[in-house]
Amino acid sequence: MTRDYEIKALLFDVFGTVVDWRSGIIRELSAWGTDTHVVADWPAIADGWRGLYQPAMERIRAGNRGFVRLDILHEENLRDIFAEHGLDAPIGEEMHRLVTAWHRLDPWPDCVSGLTRLKASYVIAPCSNGNIALITNMAKRAGLPWDVVLGAEVAQAYKPHAQAYLGSADALSLKPEQCMMVAAHLDDLEAAAELGFATAYVPRPDEHGKGTGAKTAPDGSVDHVAIDFNALAENLDC
Amino acid sequence: MTRDYEIKALLFDVFGTVVDWRSGIIRELSAWGTDTHVVADWPAIADGWRGLYQPAMERIRAGNRGFVRLDILHEENLRDIFAEHGLDAPIGEEMHRLVTAWHRLDPWPDCVSGLTRLKASYVIAPCSNGNIALITNMAKRAGLPWDVVLGAEVAQAYKPHAQAYLGSADALSLKPEQCMMVAAHLDDLEAAAELGFATAYVPRPDEHGKGTGAKTAPDGSVDHVAIDFNALAENLDC
């Protein structure tokens, strides 16, 4: 694809693309279960918790609820998934510990080195549905070297709503065509591409568990495909 | 002062506190004048440009105008100060060059090393009236290692309006009491302290020109006084 604009910023999806949310959430739930003597199927609860993520945001995207940050949705969804598994929802500090499990996720092994390389040539920023505190705490713990935190809370809209992408580019005073969206999810890239963003697909085949696979991008649907962030840096001559 | 909360984040004023705006703006204006063969009293124009900053924000703080980002106020103010000096306002790329002069300011010599030390123990973030793109571009050029960009555009309010401080703390999911405002300006610190923020005064006696002096903080008016960011890091046992 020939482009008229020079790319200035790379905007990254985070859950799945930068961090391995599933392993981290299972680890955090299991540790909480051990400490509180609660026995449960934590991998199923982790998947169920994540499963409530899109429906919760959809109410906001559809305009049936005002914007609230993801930490609040995570707390509401945890109550629901715990109830579904016959567990009492934790309260106070215990609830805080579980909700902030999403702040303590580990990146895929290539992310810190790859982002560091990319940062030398581009503004790098998360364009995540995670709220500012979540993404900031995660970055600090994991050493993710973002230049700035953008995404849903800055734009006051959840991806794939157009405003989430457009508001993030606009915060940098950039046109969509000057930004590249980087994600492990083709629907995220498709939504960004429709608005004029360049796209890079970095599949993460282990996102939903070891070897659960990743989709192949249809021919011509994305600008770049890379196996990880270091490969993306090579593709982009960083 | 005894405090009940542990400080988690340091929020920094930027213009004057982190960067030497006056030298940078004079340098950028002078270079533009050389390139375009425009002769003028650039130090006076720099001071005049900055002088229009508070009145422009005041219209927004007073509710007489909706929030617009600082780049827009800088452009409007440049037209006014150029007119005052009998100069034609530049257009297009030339105007862009001058407006983004504020994105290309140099930090005081202690800032990068001091912020790097402070970052090891605290979330460090600008709480500036500068817009997100301005602060991001400045940080990238100067190597300022912010964890996250907060301030006026995130909070949609200009300091010293309470919402500028409260919105920045809230974006981190922190109470004001868990945040320390760091500034070279006592009025900025006073506004933050009234809301419950801890305060650190780092006077910058050269802000308005070499040796133009800095005020002494009245006894008990601030929590910390430090000669620069490395001294602040020492005060805070970083």
C-alpha cells in the first residue's frame, strides 16, 4: 500500500498484544484463592471474566451507559463471574487486589526490547481500552517504555468505536494517516484502517492458552505482519 | 507536617519548573527571524507571548470559553504579540514552526537525572497546562522519562482551577493526599495544597532571565523545598 503521510506514532493494543492477560489473571486469581482458602476453577473464571469484557463495553459503545473506566467494569464483571461460579464476591481491599490484577500482567518476552527499538523512531503509545491508572501501573511494573498513555479514557470511548482511535491520534495532533495501529486482533486493525490508520498485525497465538492459534490476515488487509515487536522494528527499519 | 497517606505519585509543573521556556522561546524566535529575515526584539516578544498566557487561560477558567488546548492559545497569542510589535503573523508551516517552539524547550540541567531517580520510587507525571502533544514531543526530544502525561488536556481544565489537579490525581485512581505537586511557582503549590496535595517547591531563579530571582516559600507553606530535582530525590530518600 502506498501512503502519502509519514508515520509518526505507533499506537498499540495492550491486552493480548503487549501483555499475556490470561496467564497473569490465572496467576493472580490462584494466588488470591490460596491466600483466602477459596478453591475454584481459576482458568475458567479468568476466561469468564474476560468474556464479560466486550458485552460490558458494548453498553457504553451503544450509548446505553456513560463512559466509565475499565477498572469499574472489571469489578462489576468479577461480581458476575464469581456469582456464576457460586463464589461470594470479595469486598474492600480484597476486591481491590483482584480488580488490580489487570494492572499486574506480564508482557510477552519481546515487548520491552521491541518497544525500546521502536521508540527511537516513533512516538509509542498504548491505544487500549484499559484506563490510565491500569496502563500506567502495568507499564511501571513491566518496564514498558511508553511515551504517553492514550486510549479509551483519554478519548472517552471504547474500541472499536471510532472515537477511541480518532481521539488518540488527535491528542497527539496527528492525522490518522500519520499513525499505525499495532494489534494481535484483526477486528481492532480493521476498525483503525477504516479511519485511515496504517496497521501492523502481530499475532499472539498463545493469547487464549498455549497453542490456541492465531488468525491469518487476509491478503492486503494489513500493512505489516510481524511475528513479534522486534520483527516489527526490523520491518520498519528501526 | 504529618501526613496519613503514603505518596505514590509526583506531579510536576513543566514551564519554568522542568524546562527553561524563556531561553528556548528566544532561541526559536531568533532562528525563525534569521531564516525569514525578520528583525525584532525577540526577548521582548518572548516575554510578551508568555504574558498573554494567563489571560488566555483565564477566559476558559472563568467559563467564558470552552476548553481548547494550549497550542491553540499559543497561536492566537502569537498573532496578538506579533501585531503589537508591528509584525505580520506567519501562516501555514511557518506558524506551525513557531507554535511548536513550545514543544522544543530544554530542561534545566538536573531534570533528566533527577526525574530518573524519582521515577524509581514514584509515578512521575507532568501536571502542566501544556497539551498532550506538546508535553509528549517535549519529553521525547529532551529525554524526560515521564510514566504518563497528565494535566490540563486530560483534566479538561487549566491550573490553578481545582479540576486540573483533581482530574490528574483521579486519572491515576489516587487521592490528592497520595500525590505531591512539584513546582517552581508558589501559587501553583498553594492551589494544590488547598486540595490536599503534598507540595515540593523547587525554585528556578533563572526562569525569567539570568538571576531574576525566586521567591522564598513562607514558613510551613510547603512540605519540601529543594534546589533542584536531584536534591528533591535526596529529600525523598530516592
